[in-house]
Amino acid sequence: MLASDLTQSLARQLYDARKSRTQLRHFSKQYPQMTIEDGYAIQREWVKLEIANGRSIKGRKIGLTSRAMQQASQIDEPDYAPLMDDMFFAADSDLPLERFIAPRVEVELAFLLGKPLKGPDVTLDEVLAATEHVAPAIEIIDARIEQFDRETKAMRKVFDTISDFAANAGIIVGPGRARVSEIDLRWAGAILSKNGVVEETGLAAGVLGHPAIGVAWLANKIAPYGEQLNAGDVVLAGSFTRPVNAARGDSFTADYGPLGSFSFRFV
């Protein structure tokens, strides 16, 4: 484990990088002994800084839910991070590019919880029972820590991604709503278009076979830290498409079929 003062220093660097839109070099290169637990420790210290600045946690995100992404990251489980209140953007709106460094867009389902979920033994059925609605959602991922090192071009490691809020930077929850009894979540699909061209399509079954499995995993994973998922939380279950790069002027439309569609633009 990294020393606590170093963990706090790295968290402060990330906190400042988010505000200044200045990318950092890989922590894992500077500290080769870094572990996954170090990544989460840095993440928790960063959350403390955000809360001290008046922010609050509105939910959680789950990442690296596809088998291909886990293999590429050399891990065997997803990762997670908080959704801070200032990361939420309205559907059918303009998103200020200056809020991001290198934004990319992913298609997900959001679980809107009506009841709390507290591990360590939360099941898929309990997730479904606690879910008030599912909604279409877009996650905007970003890289306060460089995705590729500026000199070596080496890809960042999972420790870097975890400490960097699991790459989370923004979320749009669409207006569509469905109860879990009304839809087979495995077959919930989406079409993501950029500037009128279809870029990605996918099914939610790509998220661990069933997106609610990830929510159960998350509730159990955070339990040892005395944390739980709360009523009112928004939980992003994980992307079922590849990320699509975004630049100023790019317009996106996300069409989730029966769950509806919405658009947004980077300005």
C-alpha cells in the first residue's frame, strides 16, 4: 500500500487536474508498487476533497464490465466510482466542452433505486426488487490521467483508471423510464449516432450477462468500507458499446427503442 500522505497528494493532483483540465502522467509508472486497493484509496481521498468543496454523491458507476475489457486490463472483475452531483447533465442539451479534457461517450442503462442495497450478500433479485425504474443513460468518460503516456505511448493501467474515478466525468439520464417487470434487461439495446452516422450498437446483455448483476456486485464490493447503495441513487450498470470520441460541435443521438431516445451536443 502507498503511504497515506502520498495517497492524499495523488488525490489532490487529480482534484486539481479535473478543474484545470491538465492531464497527469501515469501514477503506476511513478509508483510501480501501486495496487488496485491503492487506486480505490486515492479515489476515496478525492471524494473527500469534492465533498469538502460542497459536492455530494448522487450514485455510482460500474466500469470494465465486458470480458474483453477485463482481459485487456488484466483484471477479473469490474471497477467502480462515485457519481458526483456536478457530473449530471440534462438530456437534449448542450454540454460545455471546457468541462472535459478528452471526452468519450458510452451507452449504458441507469438503475434508479427506490430502496437501499447493503452488502455483503445482495442478489440479482434483490437489485430488481429495489429498483424503482431503469432509464437510458450516457456516460461521458474522460482522462485526467493520460490514457496513453505522452512519451512511451504505453496505455495506462487499471490502477490509474480506478484512481481517476474509473474515468467517469459526466452522465446524462434520458427521460424514458421502465419498471424491471416491463422489460427483459438483457435485450435492452441502443443505437448511438454521431453527427448523423451510426457509430455503435449493443445489447445490455454485454454487461456481465445481465446489467443487474453488476449492481449486486457493487453493493457487495463497497460493503466492507461501511458503504451502501441508497434509495434515490443512480447506478450506471456499465457500457455495452465501445467509447466514441467527442469533440466540439459533435452532436449525438442515443436511441434505446422502447426506452426512448435523446440527443446532446458538445459546444
